[in-house]
Amino acid sequence: MPARTMLSSRSRVVTLLNAISRPAAPFFETKVQYAIRTICRSHLEHPGFQLIEDRYGNLIASFHNAAKPAMPCLALIAHMDHPGFDLLEIDGNRIKAAVMGGLPRGDDLLNTKVLIIDGDTVHQGCIREYADTEQKLVWMDLDRPPGGLRRHMFAVPDLERFKVDPPFIRGRAMDDLAGCAIALAVLEIVIRKNIPIDLMAVFHRAEEVGLIGAQAVCQSRAVPPHALVVCLEASKALENAQPGNGIVIRTGDRICEFDRNAERLLDSAAEQLDRKGVKTQKHRMTGGTCEASIYLAHGYETTALAVPLLNYHNHGEGKLEPEIIHVYDLNSGVELLHKAAVLLPAMNYLQRFYLKEDRKKRFDEVKHRLTGISKGP
């Protein structure tokens, strides 16, 4: 993509982001799963392509096309969920719900309009009060009785689904549908151009409540141990990582710094893009913890890319507001990974670095939630 077109809001990655912008919350990602499966269906007849759903509902798309047997696989990681609400109890026109993930609390959350998702049926409601002193539970008033509480029902803030307002894109959940869209776009390019690498695109569940989907994938070793892992996120914009200056090579998160070997591939790609006038950034994004920390803990060579995000987790000015990303950053993320895929076969590798961390207990506590939600759109 020439530098002059990096601001194009009609690029393939923007189209993909629109297509997968469906309501989701931790453990309730089926609508996004369905959209991703639909997009991947066009690749199923291509030699070397495979799409599987693991026992926990994580989606793994793979393209096997490596020219050399010993060459590392490039694994792109993103998550499908966004902070939302788990519905617990119904009382007439009221529903008690648990807040899942990092949504605003205090007065900012009160009087927030919500959508109750019941399959293809949507009810409207409003958060009126907290149901506990810790502000983890809320009472929602609904527009009409929902006719019972079913296990597949959940709620999301009633915010704009998706809107292109050049040069920005606004939506309820840019974190991390932006990362999912970048992974899908790069997968399409690698298949179409028949780039001689093995590529995986992994779409996790339940990231917002403890990186649970990532832990499931790592424990099952669904990503091969020789993979070079790049976690894709939309992360809170910082002073040195602002929207519009290109995708951010994320050198670390709040917990730790990432792997220099994996980072080296992205640095090489960024240097070549810079000669063409395509901007990227490099910074440690400490606004949160991302799934790269889990992969590092399991011994993978791991780094990350971040799309700088405004209104992170819908934190606006005294109320919930749509998240905002810049079109340039989205497009440059695709270009950077496309270039990295081209460079991968000739890359020289450094010694591995491992982070030792055990999150198995946290995974065991909640893994039943991953298998307890019924499949479907």
C-alpha cells in the first residue's frame, strides 16, 4: 500500500473491521466468532488453509506454506471479547448483572443505556443503581420483560457499533476487534500472494477477565513451540504513542518487557516501510496487560503491536463513549505485518528469552465458563 493511501478508509482491513463489529462480552463471543468463521470460509478450499475451533471456543486459522521445514511459524494473536455484562438474576423488568472487564465505575456507569442480547433479539435497558458496595454488580431497568433469563444472554453498553469518521473510526469495541481485523487482513494477503511461510491467526475468548482464552491455547500447545508470536491489541494511547502516527511496536506491557528476537523482525520491517514513507511507532505500552505476557510465560518468542486507542474501555468524559482509533494506524499495522511475513524466511535469530510465570490456577478457576456457552451466531 503506497504511503499516500494509508489514510484510506476503504481499505480491506476497515471493511473487515466493520464486518466483525458485533456485540460481545467475556465468555459471550459467539457473534464475533460467527463473523470470523464466515470471512475465513472463502479460504477453506485453498491448499494449506485450515480453520479449527478448540474445545474452549478459541478460533485458530492456519496457512501452511513454509518453504523450509525449520522456519518459525508467524502467529498473530488477538481477542474477540470486550468489557460487558453477565446477566445473573431477573426481577420483573429488572436484571441484576455483573460488570465484566474494565468499564468505568461510579457515577460514570449509572444511567448508561445498555443492549440485552438474546440471540437475534435485542432488548433496551438502562443501569439505574449498583447492587453491591464494591460496584461489581448493577441493576438494569428494561424496556419490557425479556421473558426469562437464558444462559446465552448478555449485555453491552448501547454505544455506536461502527462508524468511519475520517481519519478516525469509532465503535463500541475497537479493543480488540481492530487486532482481529488486522490479523484477518494479513492472513488474506499471505494466502493471495502465496508467501512461503506458515502463518496462524488465533482469536481468543475471555481476555478481559484474565487472559483466559490465551491461557487455554498456550496450555494445549495449539500454537507450535517454534512460533514467533505477535499479539495484536488496541491499547490506551499514551504521550509517546498517539493515534495517527502509525502502528506501535509494543516493547512491553504493564507486567514485563517482551522478546527481543520477535521484536527484531518487526524492527526490520519497520525500517523498510520507513524508506517508503510509512510511519510506525515504538513504545512500551503500560496502560494494561496483554496476552503477550501469557505467551512469554509459556516459553514463546513473543512481541506485540498496538493500535493507539482513545476512550479506552469506553472511558469518556464522565460517561461511557465509543472507542476511537485512527485509520492510518490500522492500515500501517497490516503493512508492517505483510512486510514481516516477506522478511521472515531470511531472518537471523537471536537466543531465546523466557519469562517464567504460572497462571494455571486462574485458568482452572474459570475454564468451565469457556465451554459452557452454546455455539452459534
